[in-house]
Amino acid sequence: MLEQKINSATVPPIPSAPSEMARRLKTHMEEAGLSYAQAAIQTGIPKGTLGPWLSGTYNGVAENIAAKAEKYLESLSERSKVAEMPVEPGFIETPSSTAFRAVFEYAQSVPDVGLITGNAGVGKTVSAEQYVKTTPDVWMMTADSSMRSPTAVLRELTEIVDASEKRGPRMMASLIARVKGTQGLIIVDEAQNLQTEAIDLLRTIYDRGRIGLVFMGNEPLKGRIEGMGRATTHAQIFSRVGMRKNRPRPQINDIFRVLDAWGIQDDGLRKLCRFVGTQAGGLRGMTKTIRYAHVLAGAEGRNVLEQKDIQKAWNSLTGGELQSYRSREG
């Protein structure tokens, strides 16, 4: 009896054919050149379990191991779909961005004050960011509701230009000393969030620092700055604006330039994307829609967009349909 127990304990398990999932994982490991240790890390299957399971000699719950392997292989499939997606274009030079750059160049070279206004999605911010990247001694500040007071604006600017004094009564003097003689430019985005006193502070920095200054913001900013010309107390701010560019909405050629950069050539698809670009959000909304449309197409194993992808993407992002576009078709 004792001899029978010893023999049964030492008999190795009878090999069985590896499962289909095990064969798939084994094939992947061979093609990717993965060792057992590397595969164990990537799949989450213990190394001591992986070998027996792949060979068909595992005595545990094989379904649990197969589930981990399947999850890993599915994740590889999803990654490959993302890798096949077209690379999103970087900065795109549009007719509007060229016009905005002209304001930056003018204000910096003279130096003078510039004003750029327009609704969201016309390319103001991305154009300014590109100019900052490609031009020395250009600084950009984005105003928000926390920077309504002149002191808050001054403190933010001293950080941005890296002035020697970032706190205390000498902040202004330190800021002026930092920018004077640089032939530089300060760009203030979302300037509609600033109080008139903060705008006047920036005008003082421009005067004393002999540095270019550009205000950027939404449509109401244009009326507000121009309204200062009718108030004698603030006329000096309005009178210093030397160049103005207003883009209420993206131009058609702006939209076409973006579609070209994305490689969208189909006439029907361009027509639909063009309509998206004229909605609230402009170029920014259109770009987000195209980006998500590629995700939806990739989920179906396609790398070429169709109109249904744009429609679905718009619906998911905005919660509405492009119904008015339907009425314009034909």
C-alpha cells in the first residue's frame, strides 16, 4: 500500500494538448522574441505557471490563466490600432495664423501695442504659442479671474519673465529692468478677464520697458478696448493700439488648410468637416471631432475616415447631431 502511494505521488501529470489561447500566446512570444520572464511580466501570469500552461501540463484552473492571456493579446490589438492612426498634425500655418503673426512681428519690432480678437477656435492661442516657441524674448501670459488686480498681474509677469524680484515693492522696477533693451514682446491671452486698471498697468510696462505688447481675447474685448477711446481717463490705452486683427470665426481657407494637414481629401467628408468648423468651437472643435472620429474608425479596424465617423464623433462630443447640415446637403 505504501509503495502504491509513493508511486502515485511521483508520477508526473499526463501532458495534454495546449489550448488555442496558449498556442496564440506562444506564437506571439516567438514572434516578439519574448523570454518566459518577460512574458510573465507583461501578461501578469507567474513565470512558474506560464511554462506548464503553455505546454499543456498545468494542473490549476486553466481558465483563469487563459483569461489573462486573452486580455494581454487584446490589449496588443488595441495598441496596434492606435499605432495605425495618422499622426495628428502639429502647428498648422493658416491664413489667420499668418495675420496674427503679422501683429506679433509688428508689435515686437516697432515696438507697439497690438490687439487680436475673435471667438474661440480661430487659432489665436496656438498662433501665439508657436510665435513664443520660434522667437526669442517673447513671453506669453494667460489671464484668468484670479488676475483681476494689477498686483496679481504684476506678480504673474515677474514669474514669467524671470525678474529678479518676484514679491514686494520692487516688483515693477525689477520687471522693467528685465525686459528693457530686449526688443521683446509680451502677449496677454484671454485679456477680457482683466480689469481696466490691470490693462493700464500693462500699458505702463509697455511705455517704460519699451517692449511690444499684444492683447488677445474674445469678441467683447474688441468693443471694450475701443470703448476706452471715448473715455478721456483711458484714451491713452486705446490710442496706443497700433495694429488690430479681428477674426469672428475661422475663414474657409483656414478650415481647408487644417483638412489638408489631416489628409482629408474626399469631397463629401471635406464638406461635412467644413460645416463642423463653422460651428461653435471653430477649428478647435473640428480638430477634436476629427481626432475622435479616427478613434471610432480604428475601433472598427479602419484607418480611413467616413462621414459616419464624423457624425458619431460630433454626437458623442457635443450630445447633438449635425441636423442643420442634413438640410444643406445637395
